[in-house]
Amino acid sequence: MSFGGVAFQLSQAVWREGNTGHINVAPSEGILFFNNLLPLNVRWPHKLLVLFDRRKASITTDQERFARVGAVSPTEVVQNAIKASKLGLGEVRIIELLPRTKEGGAFLKFSHDDATDAASVAEAVRVHLKNNKVRPWWNPFTTVKANLVLGKPWIEDLFRLPSRRVRVEFFPTQPGGGAAELSQEQLYSFFRPYGKLRDIVAQPSDSKVVPRYAYLDFSRISKAVMAKNCLHGYTVTEAQGGGQLGTIFRLTYEKKQRAGWARDWIVNHPRIVIPILAALIAGLSVAVFDPIRTLSIRAHVTRAFHIEDNVIIRWFKTQSNDLISKVQQFRNQVDNGEGGMQVVWDDRKTDIEQIQSWLMETADTFIIVQGPRGSGKRELVIDHALEHKRAAHKVLVIDCKPIQEARGDAATIAAAAGQVGYRPVFSWVNNISGLMDLAAQGMTGVKAGFSETLENQLSKIWNNTSIALKSIALEGRSKNDTDGNLSDDEWLEAHPERRPVLVIDNFLHKSTEPGSGLVYDKLAEYAARLTTSNIAHVIFLTNDVSFSKSLSKALPDRVFRQIALRDCSLETAKRYVIQHLDFDAAEQKSSKDDAEEARKLTPSQKRKDLQELDQVIPLLGGRLTDLEFLARRIKAGETPTRAVGEIIDQSSSEILKMFLLLSSETREWTPQQAWTLVRSLAASDTLRFNEVLLLDIYKTGGDKALAALEQAELISVQSLNGRPYSIKPGKPVYQPAFQRLVGDKVLAAKMDLTLLAEAIGTESKSIDKLEQELHLLGELPKQPGELTSRINWLLGKIAASQTKIEGYELESAGLKKVLLSEY
């Protein structure tokens, strides 16, 4: 097509002809390169071309699309430049327009007559663009520029994106010929006209890489694009410093790693970088997650997100009081064990009032409620002594049982966090951090601190809990109060009634297991900080009588306030069973409150066999769990005598299985030691502690064995002034169970036989030692008179031991006859 006397003609792309990738130029032809026609940073068009392989598309269609989206049409620029030129240019014909999408520019090939040269056309276009600046819409701070292509451009569709750095390789003009390596001054003279250069990096002189090369760093990518497309394939003549045969430029983009120095420094200095990274991660965790965790703990204590405390739900409850209140009342009574339990609470009213009075005092010490399992410690403290605190949502309960029974650090952390509402908790991250720490230690020789020990993790949980409890204690404080000028610590000390209560249940549960000391020690230290800082009252519930050893480490200069729960009295136990039966029946007919129903006899009044309770309660004792079991069996239709007999049989089976039949190396007692206590307690309900230690079976490791048997609840050790003085059965029901086991002739004969066998072995070892000493004395050349008494003493000990062995063997023979004759 033609316009204003200047002819334009569009043809197919040259790179498709022969697939050479080069633009061939005749003597009367030239090539211009326009840059900044498309945005360089928008590289997705090139990715789409690579993905969909647009090489077979019509070039005319591509050129039309390019003209629509580009900053300006190159053909129009050339047309206007020729018209405005004062150089008297002749006829110029556009041969083709070749877009370069990934480089944001385009090649324009043109032909001219003999009166015009390509340089004149390029100068006319340059002057026109200088006078009529074309600013792209995406970047108004730059302009479109054009230059004459001096080399032989290579039009490729490889995924090579432009960069500021251009690699210049020096090739010979003929195969096998030599190429000259241009100096920095020569390279500067060739490439500086296309844009400002930041640096020229020559190939190291000792490098053996061929062809020789150099790096050119331009100030802007558009400058590098212009230089690469105009000088690629340019032949440097001998006069220009290209050698005798000349040198050809081969230009490619080189991606410069701008952050390489930072990456290299980080990789080469792990001892500095890894601790800094660990500190940043820890700081981020504290700044972001700790406030969330503290809020979660506070919501856990105050029940902020519990639906039962929602305003709407509470309104519905008040509106339907007749329907819901009764159901809820009976449900709460069942859940709290109120069926007959009121008798127990009346019996322990003094203990409840004592705990409540302690909570009103400022003394910074622990409150400890100790008693055997099934004595009602948790119900006494939480449901009755702390009833007013629970109504105010100021009670936090930490159950040590799930924490102690968790396996592994991650499970222990998750269990501890769950008890206080510590969320979010990433317990699994500690395992990954441990692996990272191990890898860092292998690289640097020292631990990086990524992973935290179980002690540190527990400390973080308890510290966040302290912050939440303190905020709860200070809730409702006003500056307008008479003591509003006091500091927080002084105000908390002056108002002990405003402090929340921390209840630590099952303290020292399985404390003899390896590794349990860490959990309990950290928990005791945390409780000590709460009490000494006047943040909260702390109540420990424990079955272990040796709690003072662990708690004295945390508060060595304090006297603990203790309440020891014992079994109920026989009269209270009887009333408990009777009221438990009457309560179950009342619950079943709670909706029938008419006078006729009220005049009916209670279930306990209907049962004539309840008179047997006076005979069976002394056998069962006052342990609440056993009394409740008895009441349920009686309610099922059994007589009290039969029900107690079944309970005693069940207890006998438990003792036989757990203590007498199985022997394990992990246990600190032997079946013979347990049987000795069973046989002695069957004859007497109380034994002297030191008298038991004098028995032959307890001479070695007797203290540990008795402590382990007390922990296993076979026995109960009573203390006076801090020292043990007596031994009783672990449960009241164990007394008749011991008697029943001893009354089993076959079992008694079997256990006594093993006990005698051990005693015979002990005496035999003693005789061996005595005989060795006699043999040593007999080898002396002379027998001094001073040794006579010693020899007589040894002979007497041997005779005494031999007499014992003969008696044991005679007794063993009788026991064997029992085993041979009885089933």
C-alpha cells in the first residue's frame, strides 16, 4: 500500500523463510529497531506464545494486533519522518514489520533508492522521534526510540528474557580463524551510543573458556535491548580493532543475580544467620500468638464462649423455668452425685467452711486436700467449697492425670495446653524444629535454638496462664474506688476475695514413673509464683501422702494448709446408702407430686433386708466409691449381705491378680513382701511401721517396697509428726478381703511355701558367709585366744540358722501336704 508518495508493503516474516532466524539485507535495504513499544515487565504475552506455539499464525494478524496494543505504529513513524525530513530523501519502501513482543520492540525493514542511504533514513526517524516524543501509556517517563541495525539480528523464539546485562562473545568471521578480544575502551566506543553503561566486565585473563567474552551492564533494560538488537552479528573490521580477518559480535542476555551477594553471605555465615532467624521466629510468635493464647485462656476460665452462658439461652431458660429448671435440677444432682451425698457434705461441712475461710485470707501458701481415691476430694472442693467462685467464673482446674499419661513431649504439651485452654498450640512444630536444630548443629557445631525443651514449652503455657488469671483478678477494678491509687499487686494483696482459684487435681499421679518429676516440679513452681504474687489461690488435690517433699521445693519457707479426708463414719455411711436408694426412686417419680404419691413409703422403708446394713457396713467401711457400688447393687435387687460379699470377693480377686500372682522386675516389691502384709493385716487391722521393717523379708529395700505398695493402694501408711508410724489396709474393704485370702488354704499354703523357700535361701546364704569366715580363721598358723569368742559366735549363728532352716523345711513339708490334698 502507498501513502503520500511513499510506498509501504507488508510481507511475511523473514524468519519463516528457510527457518534461518536471520533477516537478510540487500545493499539498498536497511533495518530499524524501535524499542519501548510494549511494556517489558509484562512478560505473560511471551509465555502465552510459548505455550500455544503461535509461530504458524498469520504475520499480518500479528502485525495488526501489535499496532493496536503498541505505543505507536512504527510504519506511521517512518512515514511521518520521511514527510518531515529536510534531507531530501528519495523513495522509501517498507518491506516488513517484525514485532518482538518479549523485548517490547519491533524490527522494520525498508528499501531505498540509490539517492538515499539507510543512515539518512535512520537519522530522519531519530530526529522526528526527538521532536515528537512518543510516551507509552504504561510508562510516561520514557520515550520510544529507534536506531539503525548495524549487525545481522537473529530472530529467535527462545525463552530468553531481556536483562540489563549483555554478554558479548567474539567470533571469527571464518571457521577456524582467529577472533580479536576487544578491550574495554573499544567496547565502550561501540555500545555507549545506545545507552549509559554501568560497568564492563572482561573475561579473566586466566580463563580458558572459548569463545572469549565480556559483560556489559547497562543502566536500563531498554538500553540493553536496543544495543543487543542493533549490534548482534556486527563485524568489527581490522581498522576498528577486530583483527586481520575481523571479529563478529554475538550478543545474548545474561541474567544478573542481583541478590547473589546476600544469598552467598547467608549461606556462608550459618552461625550468625540461624540464631537470628530463630530469634525472629520466636519474636513473631510472641508478638502475634501470645495475645491470642492469653485471650483463649481467659475465655476458657470465664466461659465466655460457652453456649450455656449466652444471654439468649439464659433468657429462654428463665422463660421456661417450670419445664427446664426441674429437669436441670435433677440432672445436676445426678451429675454431682447428690443422691445421698448431702449426708456426706453435712458430715464434712467443717472442711468446706475451712476452705472457704482460707480463701478470704491473704496468706501466700498452698491449700492441700489429701485423701485416698474415692474419698470425694474433687466434689468437696469444686462443687461445694468453690461454689461461689464457680458462679463468678473464677475457677481453673488443671488435671494432672492426662498430662502425666501423655506419651512424648508433643502429647504432653498438647495435654497441658488443653487443661488451661492455651490455643493455638503447635505441639507438632517442636518435632520439626528438633530436626532443623539437629541439621543446624551438624552444619555449625552448635544448636540453633529452633526447638524448645519440654520445660520451656510448659513454662510458656504457665506464664500465659498467669497473665490471664491476673487480668481476671483485676476485672471490675475501678479508679474511682477508695483504693484506686494502689498498684495492681497492692490491690490484689488487699482483696484476696477477688482472686481466682487454681485447682490442681491428681497431683503426683504416677509420680514414680521416670520423667514425671519435671512436670510436677514446674507445676509446683508455677503455683508458688501465683500465690506469692497474690494472683490466685492454689488448691492441690492429691492421693499421695508424700506431697510435702515435692511442694516444699517450691515454697520451702511456708507452712501448708492441709485437710486430710478420711473415710466416712459408719453412721454416715449407712445414711448415705439409704438416701441414695430413696433419691433414685424420687427421681423416677419427680413429675408425680400429688399427696397420694407423697404418702407412699420410700424404697428404704419397704426393704426389710436393710437391717443387715448394721452388720455389713463395718466390713465395707466408709469409702464413698464402695458405698455407691453397694447402693447400686442393693437397688438392683441384691441383699446387703450378698452385695458386700460380692464386693469383698471382687477386691480379693484384684489383690490376688495385682499383688500376689504376678512378679515384675519393674515393681519395687515382691509377691512375698505383699503376702506378708496381707497375712499380718488379716490378723490385725494396724501394724507398726518399724516392726514390719524388722522382718527378714523387708530387711533389703523395705522402705521402697512399702512406699510402692502404698502408691499402689494396697496399704495406707499413717504418719505422726512427719514420720510413718503405722500401716493399715489401703481400703476398709481390704481388711475382710485379706481375711478371705488368708482363709483360702491352698492359696495360703502356696504363698507361705514361696515365703519359706525365700527364707531358707536367705538363711543358706547367711551360713555360707559364716562358713567362709570360719574357713579363713581356720587357715591361720596359730589360733590366738582372742578369736575364741568370735569362733564361738560364728558357730552359734550357724547353729541358729540351721535350726531355722530345719524348722522351715518341716513347715514346708506340711504345706506341701495341703497342696497335695486340697483343690
